[in-house]
Amino acid sequence: MTEELKVTHTMPSDSEQIPVVWRYELLKYLRSKRLVASLAIVALVVSLLYLLPFAFGDSYEDTSSEDFATTFMGFASILVIICATFFGADSIVSEFQNRTGYLILPNPIKRSTLFLGKFLASMTAGAIVIGLFYALTAILSLVSTGGIDADFGLSFAFCIEYLLAAMAIAYLIGTILKGSTGAIVLTFFLLFMILPIVDAVSMVADVEIDGSLTYAAGVITYILMDPYPVDNSTSMDMGQGQGLTFSVFYPDPGIAALVMFVYAVVALAFSMVLFKRKQLAG
Amino acid sequence: MIELQNLSKSFGPIKAVSDLSLTVEKGTTVGFLGPNGAGKTTAIKILTNMISATTGRALLNGIDVISHPKNALAHVGAVVETPEFYPYLNPVETLAYLGRIRGMKPNDIKTRTNDILDMVKLAEWRSTRIGKFSKGMKQRLAIGQALLHEPDILILDEPTSGLDPRGMVEVREIIRSLKKQNYTIFMSSHLLGEVQDTCDRAALIDHGKLLVHDSIDNLKNLSKVSKIEITSFGPIEDAKVAKMQSIPNMRGIDRVNHSTLVMTYEGSMESRAELLAEIQSLGIRVTGFSPVGLPLEMMYMDLVKESR
């Protein structure tokens, strides 16, 4: 039996196993309807953004391709957060909480291989959703304004980089926490509320936090503006001699790209190490 | 071959496995026994790369599973507890996934999938998503996936857990047939009868420590205490029962009915023969004299009691 096995059964390399994991993880997103739900959200949001002005008696007739893209891309970063939450937050933790790890871990596959296959599947699912959003926006921009903003591709590149960083953060949370619900809730609120609150407070405090991931992600929309917006301060008279200075900062594209890259690399490295050390006990 | 070398695992202050050394020779079937919390599943989880060891080594076919899990697990099939399956996949897809991870060729996967699903009696459910399966069906599929790639080592943690009596019998038959095919099988179980029926050898642990590892035949004889049911022709008077209580090494007598007693007796097979003669000398007309309970159970109770 063993001799026969050695002839017909050659252990695949790590790089050959990654696509196998990727394929079946992607199938999970398809069959669990998370991917379909995300695509439905894209269709709904694009429809609303496009049709609502008509409903209010307005149109995109005199709108430039830059303004058109800027209007739509305000939703891109929210879509990234939805993708990270749907496809990344519980990808690792569910193997432990749902006990599917008892099936997959005794197989001859390194945890790092399993991790990379899963992460690539999460990124693929997210990229499909983001890609559809940009594709629909581009088509509508062509139809409505007769063109596409010159920096549209750059915005897409930044958006994919933000997806990479947000997904890595989601994976890190998923490897630290013990429950899927906690990982999903924390990922969503960290990226949707907690970090944006920090960004907003920093504006009031007149402090620019270059290292904030959500602040850096603002580049997805700002890169479409020509010229690129510059930092400014507005002072308001509050009466009785009191004044409030409110600063608006815009992330430098180069620094934003670096910040998102560092988040992605550090969070991925930590989450992979934690996953490799995670015990399937209890 | 499976080797555990001075294996220890601590969870904080709790030592789940303590300096455990055990060798399962190639082609043998070894039962892994112990009470709840003895460390059986922890040792099996270390062997299957689910948890790391605090100290010591776990070798599969001579390869350390802790430092080289991929190579060590290449020819191993495992069922640890009752695993959960991906609910969005059906049995065919699940076996294809695991087969591809192991580098099996598509045709081999197809052929083996059909064989396996027939063997574990899930052929008619082959296209049903596993999310709808009962625990017993999942356990059968778990055993099936462990056999998919025709491994030479099988590690089974409570393989009949969750199965109905018929399912238990079927799984034991599968294990017996694999035993004939020279598989190396390491199987934990709470069911002593199951181990006695299917295994060549048994290892007993408690508090993470190995108490004994020997052939089933030797272990059966290891127990000093046995329960013997005695039946007489006609009633056994209380006075005679009192006299029997004073026989050396008699640990207790329970009356089942007017003519049947169960004796707890400590002694060798030879002294049991003398016991029978002594009982007959009391005027009891013995029509039945037979041990009750599993010999392995007696050994188990003896050793576990001693270790606590």
C-alpha cells in the first residue's frame, strides 16, 4: 500500500497548495452569499448615487468627470470596510470557533500556506467587489460626462492598497480574538468609527495624524481632485472673545501609500505569526 | 511508526501531558486509554499539529511533527474529536479539497471518493451539503476523509463517538479490516470493549503519565482483582456467605438472588481454581462459576485507582 502510494501521490509544494485553499475559500464566499450580498450593495449604491439626482430634478449633465468620480468614490472606502468585515474578519477565527480546524489542520499543509490561501481568497473577493464598483462608475462616467477622470486608475490602485491594509487588520483581529462575532464587530467599528473619530478629533486639535489608516485612505477620493487639495485652517468666532480653529488636513499621496503599505505588511506579519502559534485547544 | 518521546504539555499551571514516552510499532493497532482529562486528546492533538508541545518530541514515521508538520503528516489520516466540516461543501467536494491538498490526482480522488462514500455509507448523500448532516454522518465522513489517501498511519480520537450502535459496529469493522491491511493505528477510546476487540495493544495514561503499555492479552492478566459470578443448585444460605467472606483475598460479596452471588476476588488464575474448590467444600453445589465484566476494565479500574 505504501509503495503504491509513493508512486501515485506526490506531496504538492506550498505554492501548489495555496491555489487549492484559495479556490475553496472563494467558493465559501460565493455559497455563503457574502460575495453576492456585497455585489448587491455595490449595485444598490451605484444606482442610488446615479439616479437620486434625477429624482430630485437634477442631473449629471454639466458635471465634469472629476466631480462625477469624486461623488462616487466617497463610498469606496466604506465599501473597503464592508469587504474587510465580510471576507476577512472571521476567516481565521472561524476555523477555531467552528471547529473546522479539526478537519484541516491535521493535513500536510503549513499554517502559513493555509493563511496565504485564505488571505488571497479574501483579497480576491474584495477586489471583485471594488472592481465592479469602479467599473460601473467608469461606465456611468463615460455615459454621463463623456469621459473618465485621468486619476481614476490611481484612485483604484489606492483603493486596492487600502483593501489590502484593511484586510490585513481584519485578519489580525481575527487571529487575536476567539469569536467570529467579536472579530466582525471590532473590525467594522475600528475602521468605520473608531479611527475616523480619531481623525476628526485630530482636525479639531490641529494635529495631523499621518499614521492613521483611515486618514491615509482619504487619498482614494482626494487623488481625483485637480489640483490636489492642500491643508487649511478655518477660525470661527464663538463670541465672548472665544475662537475655534478647525484644521482640514489632506494626506500626502506618497505618505498615504507608505502608511497603508506598512499597515498591510505589519498586520499581515503579526497575524501570520499568531495564526501559526494559535492552539486548537479546548 | 509513531513515537512520543518525553512529551509534556502544560496549560498554565495544569500539566496535561507529563513526560509521556510511547512507541506504536508499524502495523500494530494500539488503543489509547485513560479517564476524562487524562491527556489522551492533548497527546493526539500534538501528534496532529493542532497544538504544540511544551517539551519533548512527537515523531510520525521518524519525522518530528512539531518542527516538520507537513512532511510528518504526509502519510497520516486523522480524526480528532468530531471535526466540523465546511457546511457549504458536500462530501464529494470536501474529499476533493482534502485530496488536492495532499496532491492526489483527479482520477484517484474520484475513484477513492466513490470507494470511501460506499464504505462509510454516505453514497446517497454525496451531493448534499454537509451543513445538513447529523453528528453521526459527520463522524462517518470524518473517518472516510482520514482514509481517502490510503495513509499508512491512522490516528483516531474516539472514532465511534456520536455514532449509534449500528454505526459503532460498522466503524469497528472498518478498523478491523484496516488492521488486516497492516495499517498502523493509534486509537483513543473510552470504550474498553472496543479497544479489547479491535486493538493488539493498549496504553493507559492518567494525569498525563503513562501507566502501562502492553499487549491486550498481558493487560487482561495484569488485573489482580476480578469479579466472579457464582450460581448454585438451590439457595445459598447467609451463614455460608459469611464463611465465604472469610476466604483469603475475598474483597466482597454481593447477592444477586437467592442462588447467585457476585464475588470480588483478588488473586491469580491459579488461586481462582483453589477458590472454587474452597466454595464447594462449604457444601455449595456450584452450577456456574464465571468471571463478569471485561478483563481490561478490571485492569483499567485497578491502575487508575492506584494512580489517583
